[in-house]
Amino acid sequence: MSNVKAALVLEDGTTFEGVAFGHVGEAFGETVFYTGVVGYQEVITDPSYRRMLAVLTYPIIGAYGVNGEDDESPAALVSGVIVREYSPYYSNWRATGSLEDYLKARGVVGIREVDTRAVAVHLREHGEMRGVIASGDFDAKKLAATVKDTPSPLAEDLVRDITREEVRKPRGRAKRRLVAIDLGIKRSLLEQLADLGAAVEIVRCTADAKDILARKPHGILVAGGPGDPRRLPHVADTVRALLGKAPVLGIGLGHQALALALGCRIRRMKIGHRGVNYPVRDLVDGTSHITAQSHSFVVDAKGIPKSVEVTHTNQNDGTVEGIRCRKVAAWGVQFHPGRDEMERPSTVLEAFTKGPKRR
């Protein structure tokens, strides 16, 4: 492992010193923290973390290595990784290599020996902010000034460069045809749809409603991804044109795009939700779910029109986690629908693939 000096410098001048690991260099991004005990490989490849500096709050990272199955996208999209203690020794029957070699091969800058608990507390108190990881000789004051003068990546369209076209076949006979508008759709979600017998045509975020409807889908999925949905007005326009023409399900950033199409407002959170244990209340059937999430924006509960019903709320902070349109078949969930403890696909996805009525 490298012994090169490194530091995380935030835009307010706060500096956390450590040691470089992974790719040695400099990385700029929005600084956020992830509270999951496991899942570092998924975070690094999750499109929702594009241009982010991810603070992994669990104190030991790397102990189970990496493998060829857990990537959520073909590339590493996070800008940098901050950890407390990195374990170069890994042990897991699925492991094919070490985390550090994985980061080096993908050019991801890392820093270890950082008090990640202190970073998380600082961000909780002051809000998510821009930052830079620098290695070697550096001037912390100059870096802080540079970070402060650099626009946030959240001010950009972070989707256009990662959206793609692809056809995903189901496992077994196709039961439903879906079109997915790719805002940064995760591999694990597509795998669940395949298990549910859905043939999925993935289209770019720039696809128009006419082209999508020409494919005659049974349903339309809007899923992903990174950034502020208000930077994607064309997506909200497309979703608005699709409403009433085919059932629509929005997930994550797609949920927020659907909300904009339905006349809701979006606001930036002081601290986003990034982890795997967020409790969500289903207001329709009264059940509660433990969910995985990764977002810094949320549907504003104060700006919801009468035509929209809130279906899910976060039990920690009361934020909106799900909506449905009262007039047409359209639903959205902020969390990432995941497999249950028996590895069965999400009930949210299962219900959507069965037909227009989710309940």
C-alpha cells in the first residue's frame, strides 16, 4: 500500500488528513456519506454516485474484496472514496481481487486513515458540500479556495453521458414488454426484471414519447440515476407526454422526474439518504420496509397538487418516498426496490410487471 500523504479538503476549508490509496491523484466532487456496512463495490459503480466523493462510514473497508458480479454499471462512476481503515487482506468465496487494485484499474482516487465519523458529523451539521481529495504536496488553503470557486457537479446534467440503448431479455418466456428510460439504471434492477419475465428495451434519456410508444410497451420504467432532476427538463417533458398512454413507474431520479411531470416541486436536502437501512412506511397498506437509497434531492411535500397522492414516507425524517397519480396509471418510489431476504424480486417491480394496476 502507498504511504503518500493525502487530504480531503472541503469547500469551507475543513481538512481531514490521511494516506492515499487506490489511484494516487486528485479528485473533485460533491462530498456525501454512505452508511451501509457492506456494498462498497456497488457504491463505486452506482450511477447515483457519479461525480461524488463517497465517505464510507463503516470503519473497515475492503475485507471481502471485490468480484465480477456486483458492479451496478460497466464503469466506476464515483469520483473518489474516503475510508477509515482499508483492509488489504480479503476473504470471501466470491472474491476475485482486492478493492485497492480494483480502484487503481479504474482510476478512482482514494484516501484512507481518515476519521470518517468526524467527516459524517461535519456534513450532518453543515450539509453536503464540494470537496477534493489531493495526494502528495498540496496547499490546503489553495485547494479550499479552488473548490469554492468550482461549480458543483450537481449544477450539471450528469445523465446524458451515461445513458445508453440496450435490449435485455428475460429469463424464460417473455411475459411483459417494458421500455426503460435510462437515467442511470442499475444492473441489479434489470436482473430483477429479467427474473420477473420482463423483456426490457432500454432507451436513452433523450428518447421522445413518440419513439417510446411506437415500441408498444406494456409499461414504461423511468429509472436512475445521478444529480438534480431539474437539470433534465426534457425527461420530465417526455414523461408528461407519456402519461395516460401507458403505465409509468419512476424509480429514484425517475421518481423525481415523474413528480415534476405531475406538477410537484423538488428540493435539495441538507443531507441526502445514502445507505441500505432507511425505514419507509407504505401509507396504502400500512406496512413498513427497510430500503436502500442514494439521493440528495426529494419531492417537496409542500408542493404536491391534489391530483397526486403520497403513498410512501420516510420514517426517519418524514420525507416523501412514493407517489401515485390519481388520474392515470403512474407511480414513483424514491428508494431502490431490492430483493427480499429470500432473494425474490421486489414486490414493487413484481406488481408493475403484472399489469397497469399496482394494487
